[in-house]
Amino acid sequence: MAKTDIRAYSKYAIDAMQLMGKMIRFARIERGMTVIELAGRAGVSRGSIQRIERGDPGCSLGTVFEVSAILGIPLFYADREELVRHNARMDDKLALLPERVRKPAEDIDDDF
């Protein structure tokens, strides 16, 4: 069943998705891979790769990131260690936020 929700995206987001799709297509062609080969490596359908390359906003972010990683397209940092370090720094910064800006944990009522 097709999704009936219509989501509005900013021009910036649309441009970014289209750019990412073009980068993926370029990298795939440059490496001599077919859509079917890339789909097989990523574990998705040929249609999913085609949608990603068109910049379709309905594609899973995880799938786009995985396809980018397979093709060697750096998303944040080319070096994985730098990505891990930056991720850890962000965890530290988030932990330093005052309690009032953090969402309070909700008690789960599991008494039936």
C-alpha cells in the first residue's frame, strides 16, 4: 500500500538530496558498478538505488548512508576515527546540558 502522506521539504533539503543522489550516481559509474551490483552489495532493490540517485526524499537515511559508505563517499569525515572522536565529543557536550533542557524520562506504567 502506498503512503498517502504528502511531506513538504525546503528547497535546501531538496537540493541537498539531489546533490547526494548525483554524487552517488557519479561514484557508482566511476567505479564501474551497475545499479544491480550496487543494490546487491547494499542489500536493497534496484529501484531503491534508482530512487536514491534521483534524490527521492522517501529513501531511508540509513540506506543512503550505507550506499555512500560502499562507494567511499565521505559524509562527515573521510577518516572513520575522526568520525568516532567527533561522535564522542558530541556525547560529552550533550551530557553537559543542564537538566532543564533535557527531556525528563517518563515512568512506564506496565501494571495491567
